[in-house]
Amino acid sequence: MADNRSIKAFEFYAQARDKFDYFVVGAAGALCAYVAQNLMVGELGATPGTLELAALLVMVGSVVAGFRRMELAVQLLAFNHLTLHHSEISGELAKGAQRYQQMVSNSGEVLGRVEAMQRAVTHSNLAKKVEETSTDARVGAERWYKWRNRLLLIGFLMLVASRVWTPYYVA
């Protein structure tokens, strides 16, 4: 019973995380569209319009970072699936090899104990390799998450600064 609750809790967490990512990237994209629609740069230099353009570019960077994070999150799901798949097959083969002289694999092959144990070890090694590969994606997803948030905050602050500066700017 506890296992089912932990699986449900993880499913809720994963759904909430994904929805939050979609919301943040969507809101940042909408803000970029609004700023771009009303953008009046004029002359480049130390002007509010230039600061607003820079804010737009920083926020576009935030959207790109958000998309990259979502892409890596999908890759992590695929890696997790492969790790679990190979681990489950390895466990079934090892259990069958301990209990029976011969067993029928999922693909319909008849396997002896030695061959079943060899395949179990192969699948176990594959699971470990996939898990090692997923570490890079996990680290990358965390890095893109931080950059998305940093860039969005910096871009928003720059946008506010440009709007506050505009009435006080004398050309």
C-alpha cells in the first residue's frame, strides 16, 4: 500500500512540475510578445528604449532556457523508463533462473538457467548505463531551470527599470 501512495505522490509532483514549467515559459513568452509589440527603441545608446530591448533579449533567453529544460525533462522520463524496463527484465530473469531449470522469456524463447542469468546481468548492466547517462540530463535540467528563472527575473527588472526611467529621460 505504501508503494502505491508514493507512486501517486510522485505522479502529482511530476504533473505539478510540468504545469509550472509550462506556465512560466508561457507567461515569459507572452511578456516577450507584449514587449516586442510595444517596443520603440529609436537610437541605440544609454536610453530607456535600449534598456527595454536588452530586457526583451534577456527574457527571450529565459524562454529558450525554459524550452531546453522541458526538453531535458522529457529525455529524463525516457531514461527513467529504460532504466526501469531493463531492471524489471533483469529481476524477472534472475528470479526465474533461481526457481526453474528452464523458463520462457517475455519474447517466447526457452532459456536455461545459465543463459537466463547471463541475460539478467546484461539487462542489469544496461540499466546502470542508462542511469549514468541520465545523470547528465538531470544536471542539465537543473541548470536550465536556474538560468530560466534568473534570466526571467533580470529581464523583468530591466523592463521595469526602463519603464520607470522613461518619464525622466531627456534626450
